[in-house]
Amino acid sequence: MVGPLMNRGVRALTIATVGAVGVVAAGIAAGSTLSDFGTAIAIACAFFLASGLIAGLWALLPHVAPARALGAASGLVTQITLLGVLFGPPAAFAAKASGDWTRTVLNIALAARRCGCCSGW
């Protein structure tokens, strides 16, 4: 989906912003009280669609990297993906168990800042 959007002139920053806002909105919706199973499925679909936009951008990184930096670009994509795998399930279960998702979000933000992957913050 990312490739066709970019071929139609949609900027990468716009795709990333829509993805990030979608992930946050779906995460907040998932953390709130759900009325039924169908709503939970719709929220999960929205979350995975939005996170897929972000993952799609990362997956394109090696295609635009200079040849001498291809290995580093591929490694960066792998590290970012693995951070999601590492933090995702424990964060979701901790937030659900505690009933307070704000602490979990703060911990993830602090961990991302500490590991250097978001050093621009």
C-alpha cells in the first residue's frame, strides 16, 4: 500500500503521520472499555493497517539507501522491527493488567529515548 501511495505523489512524512496517528488512536480505543467483540475486531484492524503503513515505509528504506550503506539500512529496519516485537506484547499485557495505559506509553517512550533510536526527541 505504501508503494502505490508514494507513486501517486503522497509524501513519506504524510504516510508516517497518518500511520502514527492511526496507531495511537487505535491504541487508545483498545485501552478503553469495549462494548462488543465486533468493535474490538474493527479496532485491531485499524491498528494493524496504521502500523503497516509505518512498517511499509521502513521496508522501503534499503531501496533508497546508497549501495555502501545498504547493510546498515537493512540492520536499522531489523532493529526497529524487533523493538516493536520486544515492547509490543509486554506493554499491551502490562497496560491491560494495570488498567492504566498511560504509564505503559511513558515507559515505551523512555525506553525508545534511552536506546537511542529516537535520539531526536
